[in-house]
Amino acid sequence: MNENKTVAVVGAGIVGLSCAIWLQIKGFSVILIDPEKPGSGTSSGNAGTIADYGCIPVNNPKIFRRLPSLLFSKDSPFSIDLHYALTHLPWLIGFLKNCRTARVARITRILGKLLAKTYQGLDPLIELSGSRHLLSQQGFLQVFKTEREYESVRANTQARKDQGVEFIELNAAEIGELEPSLKQAFEKGLYFNNVSHVVNPQSLSTRYFECFLAKQGRYVKQRALAVDHKKEAIRVILEDGETIDADRVVIAAGAFSAQIDGTGAQRLPLDTERGYHIQYAGRQSLLKRPVSWVAAGMYATPMEQGLRFAGTVEFAGYDQSMNPRNLDFLVRKSREMFDLPESPDQEWLGFRPTFPDALPVIGYSPHSEYILFAFGHHHLGLTLAGITGKLIAELLNQEEPSHKLKAFSSRRFR
């Protein structure tokens, strides 16, 4: 029986926690390894939407034409550190290759099919952890200041529709009825009325963690440095010199997954797309649901703690401090949308794990059948965490996975 088999999960963000609980559902004994409070990293600072509509990758055929304005305009949500870029050219070249029209269409189809199964992975975890109160089901709104902004994404809108995503087109008056606190008029909108959002991402992770412990999970608050192969087993080497033996190991450490030696992840083109948020305490009543100003690349989300504005895309690696330009951009755009104080109460930087093709790796490491990968979810970590955990647990339980995983194999980078 599986209770005699131990799986170590490295990484206690929302993906790692989801993997851990799904493995427990399948009967495995699970050890969760992370040096930080579960869910306190990138998982805590997202925009909160369960983005099952999010099949459009950041890769875009228009990027070749728009690159100068994206890089140098003060109204661009995109920024890049040129020195970092020059030292990571293979990744950038791979990203640009995946901006070709045919590849973007393929990525969209792949993501759309997986996203359609979002709640198959999520709902059991919400019920087991008693977290239903943390999900608000008020839908999600995309807004466009001008007709030109709206027309610029028409191809993406059609691509979503082709993937079965349901939404309603709105005019300025209808947008104002839904969200009367918006400061300026937006001419066009898309209302995704079936979308949910998490009102406190950190609390959701905490509930998952409490559920994991209640199901006899073991938590080791240490950094995993390496994985060593033993006969028919795996040994995880920790920062304090201690070791943990397990039958299998799941690497779910997000953007830091490639820093664990001996897994094979070091050979993968994993990088980070830095994302920011600002938050205004006590202002959450200004919105009923998440609103994305698409041209600004920004989400405004009502959270338990306040009104959060999350977004921007920065390619600058792990080591640099917050970029004031990105924070200033979020402050400026948030105050264009709402009557808000001059300064937010919170500023935050997180590291989205990103591959050049905007797809995660889910499945076995090419290095060993004892190691599984579950990272690289880009903007969709919260959304895809549950179904990723379910698929990982099915693999380890020797079941036929409930979704085909070839497109998410790490072998695609060979």
C-alpha cells in the first residue's frame, strides 16, 4: 500500500502544497521541505484570480513590432535589465522563437485544454482544507480605455472563445454599473462571469498546510541543496547537513527549482519573470471583483487586507532589488483607475518561474524515474496548482494521468 511509500516534496508554495495533499489523497506518506513559511513566497503576492481563462501566453507575435515601445515607454508594463539579458541570450532567443504565430497558437491550445480541468484539481483541495470561504465568485472583468485598445486584442479574444472560454462584451455604461468606483470611463469590457478569485492567497496556503499536517504530513523547515540517488530510493541533502530518505521526490520549488543539484533541472531553460504588486489597506470595497486594465498589464483585486494592484513583467533575474520604475508604474496606473492615496501601504516583488514557451514542466525528470518535476507555471501557478498536484499523484500512483502530459514533459527542451 502507498502509506508505506514516502514522497518528499521540495517547495511549499501553492504548487508544492497541492502536490503534497493530492499525494496524501492517494495514500502516500509525504514530507514537505521548504526553508520558509509555507505559501509565503511568490504564492502570497499574486493577483488572486483562478484564471481558467488564461490560455493566452505572454509570448505574442506583435512583440517584434512593439519591442522598442515595450522597452522604453514609461507607460509600458514590461522592463528588462540589459546586462542580465545579454548574459541570458539563449533564454531570450527561445522566448522570441515562441512568439511566432504558429507557436503561440499551439501554446494557447495546450494551455486551454489543461485550464479546462482547473477545478478538477482545485475543488477537492478547497473542500478538504475547508477553504471555500476564501473564494469569491463574482466573476472577472477586463477593461479597455478606448476602442483601439479593445481591437488590439481581438485575436486573443477570439482565441479564448475558441478554447471554450465564456464571456460577455460590455459597453461603458455596463462597466460602470458593475464597478461604479472606476474613476475614468472605459469604453469596452469583457466580463467573465464564471471566474473565482482568492481573497487571501496566504490564508489559502495556510489552510492547505494545516490540512497537510492534519493528514499526518511531516514538514521540514530547511533548504534542500541536492538530491542523491540510492538503490531504489532518493536521499535529499539539506542545508544543515541532515538528510531525508524517500522513495520518490517531487521538485516544486518554483523559480528556484534549478538550484537543487542532482535533479536534472539545471539543464532546463528555467528563468524568472519578476512580478510586482502594491496594496492599499482598507480600500477593497472599491471593487466587487478583479478588474484587469489590459493595456496596462495590471490587475486590481479586492483582497481581505485591501485593494491589490498586481502586474508588470520584468526580466532581471533573482538578485536585484525592487525596480522603482515598476512600482511607480503601478502607483500611477492604480490612481488613474481609482481615487487613492499618493502612496500604497505595501510593495512586493515575486519571482514567477518561467520557461521560454510559457508552459510548465509536469512529470518525470529525464535524469531519474525517482524524481518528478512540477514547476514553471508562469502566471498560472495559483490556477494550475490543483490539477498539477492531481497529475503528479496519479503518476506516482501508477494511474493513467487524467490529462496527457507530453506537451509538459521536460524532454521537450532536448
